[in-house]
Amino acid sequence: MSKTIQLIKDYFPDVKKVGIIYNAGEQNAVVNATKAKEAISSLGLEPVEVTIANGNEVKQAAETLVSKKIQAFYIPKDNTVVAALESVIQVAEQNKIPLFVGEGDSVKRGGFASYGIEYFDLGYRTGEMAADILLNGKKPTEIPVEFPKNLELVINLKAAKAQGIEVPEELRKNAVKVIE
């Protein structure tokens, strides 16, 4: 998350306000939004949040953020908002506002960019841990908590065009995956 927000700061110097939409009733979304707001603030940017209770409120929340003069969206990992991501994409495209997201699958759907993990790699590593327990007799308490090591930059050039973004060549070169 913090690498994606740093990306906003590094490549979009005109951005001062970053809009966040999340479901305040979804605990993991609250945690992710809190971390996002901290990361945004730590870079001298202003986080502007709107909370929703269900997917039907996502488009209106995105429009509210536009009325609050945000210059970028950041959608954290949030099941409710991600399920209705097309609503945010539509608002981002209509208003030419870059849409940064919390994971690569949302980039494939129309978000502009994200640093994230490959779910395949996460599942593979989880399988290795399970094998240690089932085949090698390790106790779960003997396996340390791990965080993903390989965060990959994914950008969507079609989304960039629709959101009015000119993608700097350096950013394109840094991307592990470029969706065209």
C-alpha cells in the first residue's frame, strides 16, 4: 500500500488530495483505510475519506470525493468497494482522475496502478507452509509470520488513457506488468 501511495507522490506532483472509499463495517477495510490515510498524510498529502455501508453507495461516494476536489483515488483492499469497482472506474474516467488500487486484480479491471502481490505466489507459499505442518511435523507456532517479499508494479495503459493520464516512460519501465 505505501509503495502505491509513494507512486502517487513521485509521479503525480499536482496531487494534493487523495480520495479513499471504504466500508466502515468491514474490519479489514477499516484497517487498510487507516494505514492508507497514515501513508498519505506522511507524504504531505491530504486523505479525504468517504465511508459506505453497501455496494449501492459506491458510485455516490466516488462522486462525493470528486465534489471535494480530490486529484486521485486510492481504493484499499475492501470487499464491498472492490465488488462495485466499476462504479469508481466510471467516475474516475468521467472526471479524468487517476485511480490507484490496493491489488493487481483491480488494475486488470480498470484501475490505473498498484504495487501488489501475485495471489498465485501467495498461495504457493501458503502451500509450502502447510506442507511443513502436514509432512514435516512442524507446529504452526514454529512457522514465523511472513509478509510478501515481491511487490510488483502493475499498470493499465487502457485505464490510463481513459483517466487522462500520460504515463511517464520511467514508470512504464518500472512496471513488472503492463496491461494494454
